Amino acid sequence: MYYSKCVSVNPSYGPAWLNWGSSLAESNDLPAAEAKFAAATVDPEVAIKAGVNLGLVKNIRANQMAVKGDLEGAERTLRGGVNRLRMICEGATEGERRDGTLGEVRDGGEIQRKQGYI
């Protein structure tokens, strides 16, 4: 596939990851699409769009879990999508997004970092 060749040449090229994820999502390969959208979030040029797409995939997967009765899994999946998108929108660094560190959490006026589910 052309996308795999593109990211092998330039692994940080977000548009390739984003388009690859979109094609996988359209073919209903949601786990693979999720991974590609997550990879695209490290490129600031497409990070927000990739985060939104990642959230949409997580929403579909959460609905599938809920239908099967896995409400806890559905909640974790949704929270993971929301946390990832929040990190992107708040300007979390590439490393924080990759490691799953949440954006700023205000506690008594001080800013702290908190580990979160991705």
C-alpha cells in the first residue's frame, strides 16, 4: 500500500497516517484505523483532525462494546478518546500524547500533570 511506503520514508508525516486511517475506517477495520489515527496525532498539522477521527472510531467501538453488554469497556474506550482529543487541543507535547499523559489538571490554582488512559 502507498501509505505504508510513505510512512516508512517519513514516519512523522501525519497526512499519510490520517489518510491511511480513513481508508481503513471506511473498510470497517476499526482497530487498524484507530492505530493510524493515533500515529497521525503527533503531526501538529493534522493532529486535531486525527484526534477527531480517532474519537469517532472509539465511539463506534464503544457502541459495539455496549451492545455486547461491556459497559465498562465502552466507558473506558470513550474516556480514552476524549482524553486524547483534549490533550491535542490543549497543546500537549508529542511525548505526552505518545505516553498518555493528560493535559493540565488544575488543583488549587497549581498546574499538575496526571497520567491517563489512552
